[in-house]
Amino acid sequence: MRLSSNLLQVSLAVLIALATLKVTKQISAPILLALTTGVILSPVVERAARSRIPPAAVALTVTFGACCTVVLCALLIAPAVEEAIHELPMVVTRFQTSLDGLLAIGRNIEEVSKEVSEAVSAGPGDGGGADLPSTLDAILFAPQIAAQGLIFLGTLFFFILTRRQIYHWLGTVLPASTGHTPTEEILLFADRSVSRYFVTITLINALLGIAVGLCVYGFGLPSPTTWGVAAFLLNYLLYLGPALFAGALLVAGHMQFSGLMSFAPMASFLLLNLLEGYFLTPSILGQRLAINPLLIFTTLTVWLWLWGPTGGIIALPVLIWALTLAGLLDPPRIVPDRDARIPSV
């Protein structure tokens, strides 16, 4: 009876938490994304603190660097997105020829193609321009995006500035969950685990992106650099990202080639992804971060349902952080705190 009561309480708490995160998406998503970013950058912050750099200067530098990184990525991706939107009607039209047997799907695709064509290629006399909104227009006419950006930057700045104090306070109010290891040490170890994982995955994704770009270039497909960057970014979304990228390569293959050769780009990517997922990543990460695939898939599905792409990005880092904090993933050993003499703010 007591076990059933505890299970019911935990289930209700989880449901309330999910509902709260769903309803408060506009605020909670940028806050948690900023906290995750701060955790990933924690080794840089710790190293700067050991070098006696003022915490305020470190927080300001990291926040400014994050802002510049987001703007740079937007500037790099914007031309490719604009070109893809302009070419979408032609892509849909060409790919529709291979789906003639599916009449219902074909009619839906034709309707979408017409709507997209009218939206992106309206004549000058129609009163609407064919120019897509710029990044500045998007910020000016989308205050929610600007507000979420400010929430993200503010949360990131103050979290980096007061991270040690927050963890010290949590260490005094929360009991240790892993033996006799202090809660503060477990929190710091969880940060290092997430950061180590993210850096490793970033390097692996970069290698995959380079390999995909070279492969696409070898097949003669246009914009191999864009394909490589897309493979690099989408590989952060486990399962879903590679599936979407494989579908895009299938469409590109049908546009460029005919017969069995049209499947060659997709097959090459699936082979590269297989080598990365089953050989490269396990050999680098080892068994220390071995997590049940069902747990990963369920977590990713829930976070994607909650917050879309933002949830997909933070799903696995949050999972690793939570499992490490609970002592279920490579519990830390008690080691001397090298940062104990770091002056607080």
C-alpha cells in the first residue's frame, strides 16, 4: 500500500511538472537552455576561476561569446534556408513524379507546392514581395523571440556568475544521494560529465559532418558544405535527426539521379551513421555513459513534445546530469576540491 502511494505521488509530481513545462514554454525553455549551456561551459568557467579572473568578467565574456555564436550561426544558416525555401516548390514537383501511385498524397503535395509557390514567387503587381524577411525584420516583428533571447542571456550570465554559490546552497539543503559524497561535489561532477559528453559528441559530429560533406561532393550534389553542416547539427538529435537527414538525401538523390543510383547518397549516409553510432562513439565514450536506448528514446520524445527542437537539444544533457546526480551513472569519488579557495562573488 505504501509503495502504491509513493508511486502515485511520484506520477502526479511528474505529470504536474510536465504540464507546467508545457504551459510555461515561453519562459522555461530559454531558462533551462541557458542552464544547460552554463553546465556545458562549466570547465571553461572553472579554469578561468582558477586563473583568478573576476567571476563577473568570466560571466560577461561567456554570455557575449554565446550571443555572438548564435548570431554567427544564424547568419551562416540563413542563406541556405532562404535558398531551400525558394527551391521547395521545384523539389516537391520533381519528387512528386515518383509518388504518382499515391494519389491522395500527391494531391496534398500539389496543394502545398502551390501555396509555397504563391508565397515565395508573388509577382510585383500583387502587392506582395518575393523577398523573405531578414533577421532584423524577424526580431522587430517577433518580440517573443527577442524576449526569449534576453531571458536566455540573462539566465546564462547570472548562472555562471553565481554557480558556485548556488551549488553550495544546494549542498546545505539537499542530502547526498551517493554514499557520503557531498551534494556540492556531486553537482560539480555532474556538470563535468555533461560537459565531457557534449564536447566529445561535438567532435564526433564534426567528423561525421566532414565525412558527409566529402561524400556529397563525391556524388556531385550541390552545396556539399551545407549538407555537412546539416549533418553536424542534426546528429545532436538522436534518432530523429539522422532520420530527417536520410530523408532529405533521398529527395536529393531522386532529383539528381535515376534508378538505384538515386538511393546511393542516402545509403552512404546510413553507412557513415552506422559506423559512427556503433563503432566510433562507443569506442570514445566507452561504457561509462552507456544508457538504455529505450530511456534515451523516451526522454527525447517527451522533450520534443514539450519544446520542439529546443527540447531535443537539451534532452540528453539533462538526462545525463540527472542520472549522474542520482548516482546512477558513474558516481564520483571524493577528491580534493581544487577550487575551494576560489574567491566568491
